[in-house]
Amino acid sequence: MPKVRHLLARSTDPEALPEIATPEEWAAKRTEIEQQVLAVLGDPGEIPIPEPVIRVYADNTTSPSYRHLVIGYDVEPDEEVRAHLLIPPPERRQKGAAVLCLHGTSVEAKDTQLGLGGKPGRDYGRLLATAGFITLSPDHVCAGERLVTGYKPYDTKPFYDRHPAWSAVGKAVWDGQRAIDILCAIPEVDAARIGAVGHSLGGHGSFFVAAFDTRVQAAVSSCGLTTWVDNPKRLNWAREGWYSYFPKLRAPFLQNAALPFELHEFAALVAPRAFLNISGMSDPTYGNNETLPEVGLQLSQLYQVLGEPEKFAQFLFGGGHDVPEYGRALTTAWFKRWLVDN
């Protein structure tokens, strides 16, 4: 089985044994990982943070479980995002808890969060709103109503034409933070009870934004976590065309060189806030599911060092790149535990 770099080792050598045993020692390692991630995310330049102004374009309420607003807000000057905002009535709300719902690489983009598209179970926005959470479901940077004319969905070329020194992941973090700004500006939302969830692209997107925004108190990743060392599909994370996550990792991937960070180390930046990973062991998407049990063990050990063992959980099911009903139930229960009952 491929070696997994140990979170609690000071060295990045996969053979290194764990030696970090205190929160203070982890804080130093965490700073190193964060700096390495930031270097790979790239430089957006001087972009002013827009004021969290909400523009309501439609009220499509048909469900008694929530009010459905189609809204717009700016993530950069002259760059608007459209999103579905679902607000349950006062008697059904979960203490003002709200969840940012991030879609996968579906042509329907944010509309998957309402149940559109050919694959079931992706509608976290609707699922959680029905359970009493306020949900915000925006379009990703190169999809839905943000898709540039003449390009296929999830082609990042127009983004890199505008921001050649940045990365799609850096942009996803930035856009996620602007979405959380919007949630915090909604009177019905308790800003101390915010979560993030997604599947596939949205799955890793949930811990990408949670890693860099401590306003996210609980995150759930569905089929979004893997490791890169000895992974035959790792170049998918730094493609030359279509969706390129981390352009700066292409050279070390091709050269089989040491990596500045691993994906489970990125996820570890969420700790000690609540993080649930759900992955299908028959999922062919990422190339090395056999490392996931070890990843879960390492993250669990980290949360124990930080004194919050219950705030990490991993559920590995036998299926593929899917969202089974029991995974949806677990997701809802996770947010209730850490955003409502906590």
C-alpha cells in the first residue's frame, strides 16, 4: 500500500514516525503547511473585498419548508455570483444555523442543490433547508451562470486568463469566503453556526474554504478526499486543459519530486473544528482509495492531540462516486450535532 505522509511527523518523509504530541507542536507544523499551501494557491493581486450586498432576483417559493430566493452578490469588482438562498420559516430554523452548499462538476451547477440533474442525492441545499438550516448554494467560478460563452463547463482557461498567477483552488477559497460574508449579512443567520458541505468538486471545496475561514464551524466532504503520493491519477489535479486545480504542482507531479503538501494535510488545516469525511471505497475518481483508512486514522490522531476527538469522523462506504441516502442522513446529523446542539 502507498505510504501516507504522517500529519504528526515533523518531516515530510513518508517513512517518518509521528512525534508531534502537543497542540503547541502541531501549531508549528500547521503554520508550515499553511504557508506551503498558500504558496501553491498563488497570488490574486490586490483585489478589494466587496461589501456583502445581496440583490434579490426572484422569489421562487413553492415549498412550505423554506423560502426560496435567487440572489446575486459580488465576489470581485464587476464579478457577480448567482445563488439559491433557502430560508426555513422561524418555527423550523435550527437556531439560525446556515450551511454553504457547494456543487460538483455537474452541468446544472448550483441547480443540483435543488435536485436538478441526472444524479440523485446532490441536493444538499434542499436537504438541509428541509431539516431547518438556512442554505446558500452558489455557482462555481466556471459553471452555471458564471460560464463564459464559448467554453465548456469547468474549463478554467478564462479564469487563468484573468488571474495567471492565482489558482482555481485559491479562487474557490476566495469565493467561499465571500459566500460566508453573505451568510453573515443575513439577519436570520447566527454567524457562530456556519457549515460547509459538498460532493466531489464541492467535497474538497468544503474543506478548502473551511481550512482558511474559521467562521466555518463544521464541514462535510463527500467523495472529495484523496492522497497524491504514488497516485496514478494525481496529474488530474494539475491538468494543462479543462479544470486545473493547482498549476504549480504540475512540475513536481511530472518529475515525481517531493510535494510541498499533501491533500490530507490541506484538510488537516480545518482542525480542531468539526470535519466529517465521507468516501466511497469503490470510487474510481481519485486513484488510490486504499490510503483513505490511513488518512482517517491520522486525522483522528491529530484531533486527539488537539483535545477534540469527537470533532473528526470518517465514513467509508462500499459504493462509488455517489451520495447514498445513509450518507445524507449522516451529513444532516453531523451539522445538527456541531452547529445546533454544540
